[in-house]
Amino acid sequence: MIFKNFRICLVRRCLAAAGLCMAVSAFATGVQPDTTLLVISEAGGGQMGVKNTDNQPLLLHTTIIDLPDSKGVQLHAIPPVTRLEPNGYQIVRFVLEKSDQPLTVQQLKRVRFEGIPPAAPKGSSTVRMSVGQDLPVVISPKGLEQVPEPWKLITWGLVGDKIVGKNASPYVARMSQEVTLQPSGKLFKLLERPYMLPGDSIEMALPSGVDQASVTGFKLTPGSPFGFALSPYEVTFKR
């Protein structure tokens, strides 16, 4: 909302600078996916329903985003671009490109659904903006059954003044970057990214001024592998 208001304000200033004293109307268009997480199976691909929440047609543009540390498999959206009628609904299917090497662990990507509005009539004072939805994509190997709480498979410990963690499981574990140290309740940025991939390890020093002897663990907010909200999870260090 802040970003949208900033863009509207910027357009108004530009028009005023050009001597165009006219009212400016801004309309945000949008698309709404069925869920907040896309799950893909190596065996059968996956799909996501997307609704046009506007009263005008949109061009639905679906883009797969490769993360810097997870580029091993190619995923394609079908169709990548399609017209979506007012209040219309479109199923977008996702297929994996065939590979000589089958997956052994989960992969993580992102997908962006963007609704591009039609151009405003020439001479119109209307400013039309597209609003996209950017979602995580978890790709599972064939035959790997999803566990409901993959973050619990990460091993954590306190070594000296450093928190160390290791994800030795085949699952992607999504979680908050900030954790709450226990029992002090102090917020602390533990992760540089909101997930740990299979094989990832982390080592992060405690904040300055924190007595390591008093730290018993921390609380994190996990991301469900099924796309719904979850309560915080507490990690307790073994002494």
C-alpha cells in the first residue's frame, strides 16, 4: 500500500510539473491464486488456480523465478501468458523439464502471477497499475512423502557464543528469518533467507551483550508445507 501510494504521488507530481492540471485516478488491478504455496511433484507436476479479482480483462503473466542457491531443475508454466476475463478463473499447470538425474531432495523456487491491465485510452488521466502475487514453489522428488513439520528435522545447538544449525533432511524448511531468544524475548536475525534447503548449515553469533549461559533456545515461526499459518515453534538447546 505504501509503495502504491508513492507511485500515485509521483505521477501527480510529474503531471503538475508538466503543467497538466487534471484529476488523476489510480486503479490497481490484481490476480488471486488459490493458495499461498505451490507444491510440485516430480512424478506429476502441479497446478494453481488464479482468479481475476478486477472488473476488466487482464493479461495473466506467469513467471518462474530461480533462486540463486536452487537452480537444479527447470520448471515451466502452461500457459505462460493468457487473457483472463473480468472475474474469470484460469488453471495454470506446471511441468518439470525431463532430466537424466532424478531428484533426491526437495527444490525451492518462486512463481509470480501478474495481471497486466489494458492500456488506458489515449489522453486519459487514469493511471493503471498491475499487482502481482509472488509465491514459493516446493518441488518434491518422486516417491518422497511430505512430512507436516520439516523444520523439526533441523538440528540446532549452541557452541560457545554461536547458534549452529544443520538441515540433514531431504525437505525444504521455510521459516522466519528473525527468532526470539529464550528466555529474554530478544529479537534476533538468525537467517539470511527465510528457508533452509536440504544440506544447508548455519552458524551465527549471538547478539552483543547477550550472555550465552542464559540462552536456553529460541522461538521461530515456521512456514507450513501445505500453505497455512502456524504457531511459533520453540527450539531448546541441549546442554
